[in-house]
Amino acid sequence: MWDAFKNFIFDIIQFCYSFLGDWGLAILFVTLIFRLLITPLMKKQIKSSYQMQKMQPLMAEVQKKYADDQPRMQEEMQKLYAEAKFNPLAGCLPMLLQMPIFAALFQVLQEMNSRVDSSYSFYNIVPDLTTTPSAAVSDGFLVFLPYLILLLIFAGATFLPMVLQQIGNDNAQKKQTLIMSGVMTVFMLWIGWGSPAGVLLFWGMSSVIGVLQQQLSYRSFKRADKKSEDEIIDIKPVKVDVTRKTKKKRPTKSR
């Protein structure tokens, strides 16, 4: 079943190659189509992250207030989620649905040297997409340079969304997120060092598109929030124009 699914993924890439004439371009095209297809899922995941970011100050306040009372903390957290109509697990489902497709693409691109008989390259930019950065480094800097660029994009763009989420925040979690992003980026550099260039091309392209989707969605959510705030501010009390009647002088009695 899994092999049949991988073969289906390869057939799609091969079909794109048949009219594009370049394996690297075919990988980029398939990656773009794939990211467009999962856009609705990604939007839900991004919205969940955005809501979580907005709720961080309130969550931190609850955690601080009930630090010595875990059951009460959990109770207050559930109330907070209910009031905000937020489900912490909502962002996990889209990610789980994407993983099989990502895994299949990843494995197919790793196996391309056994699947493809012709030259497996990305124009003259990357001469061999089956070569890893660790193998290309011995061929000289100019040959290694495109592999190095793919490696840096692969590692950096993977966790760039986490860093962008923390812009404008000034709390303890920002520091923790930046440290974790740095550690994971180094870990991805280590993984990418031994990965074929075709895998780096796919994952780097996918991550860059993901960053663009995140930033465009965040701007859309912020505009919607600002519009809601402006509508609340524009609601003013109705002014009632009260015209007081002038009192007529009472007639004085003549004595």
C-alpha cells in the first residue's frame, strides 16, 4: 500500500518532468501544487497558532496566579479556552494529515537515483540532485555552493515561522522559542548535510511557501481584528437633542 502510494507520487513528478524537461523544476512544480492543495488545512493550523499567540499573556497570567494549584490552573485554562472558542488540538490535525504525503515525497526523492536513468539535475544550477552536501564539498567551493545554499534554506526556513511568530512579543516564552529554534536549526543542518539535494530542494521550497502563507494569513487575521476593534469604537451613544421650553411669566394680579 505504501509502495503504491510512493509510486503514485513518483508518477506525478515524472509527468511534470515530461512537459517541463527538468527534474528540479518538476520537483518545485509538484511542491507548489501540493502546498496549494493543502492551503485550507494550513490556514486552520496557522489560525490556531495565531489564536494561541494572542492568548499567551492571559495563559501566563493564569499559570502565575495558580502556580501552586494545578487542578485549579487546568480548570481556569479550560474556561479561558471556552470563552475564546479555542481548541489547542485544532492545529495538530492538519499537521497529522500532511505527514503521510510529506513522508512519501521525502522517500521518493531519496530513492530517485534508483528510479531515474537519465540525468537527474536542476538545470546547470545543481548538476546532480542525488548528491549530498557532504559529498559535494570535496569537489570544490563553486560546485559545493548551490548545495550549501539549499542546505541553509532547508534548515533556516523550516523554523523561521516560529521566529516570526515571536516578533513584537516580550516575554519568557520568546526567549525559549528562539533558543529552541536555534537548536533545531542546527539539528536540521546536520540532517541536511547527508540528504540528497532533491530532498533539500523540495523541503526548502515547501518551507518558503509555508512562511509566505503564514505571513499573509497573519496579516489577514490582524486586519480582521483591527476592523472589529474599530467597529466597537465607532459605536457612540445616541445624542438626544432636548430643547427646554422657556417659562412664561405668570401674570401679576393688580391690587
